[in-house]
Amino acid sequence: MKLSEPEVRRVAELANLALGDDEIGRMAHDLDEILTYIDKLNELDTTGIEPMAQVLYDAGETATLREDRERATLGNAAAVANAPLAGSGYFKVPKVFER
């Protein structure tokens, strides 16, 4: 499967990546290799294989998950106590989107 340059540019735009012309060529090659590998995986015969609903299994006594129990919630002050920047009980983060 060969990706066109406009398709790679669109994927980069959706991922909010600013790529140069040389990076576009490299990404087109890398994405093409990934899609080729996925096509190869699709050739596998998976008849008789049950789909997985989740990755956890009934492990009995060897399970590493704790029992769900109701307990007191963490308050806003405690939650943001170690935040680099907080205000009004919320985490403050740098602006990500500038479009």
C-alpha cells in the first residue's frame, strides 16, 4: 500500500505535527511499512480463535488485582497539592492547541 504525500500531510495535520518536506518522505515510507505489516497480519488464519473481550483472565489466587472497596475520595486540595501550577482547585496546564 503506497501512501500519497497529501495523505501523509493530512495525517500529520490531524496529529498536530509540523513536518518538513524531508520528514514527509520519511514518514510516508515508515507508514507504508506499518500498513504493509498489518496487511501481512491480516493474512493469518484466525478461524477458531475466540475474540478477546479483555486481556484479564480468571487467575484465581494468583490474581494481582485488589478487591474493589468503597473508601473516602481524595479532595481537591490534596489532589493538586503537588501540582506545578494549580488554581481554584484545578490543575493548570500549558496551552496545547493554537489553531
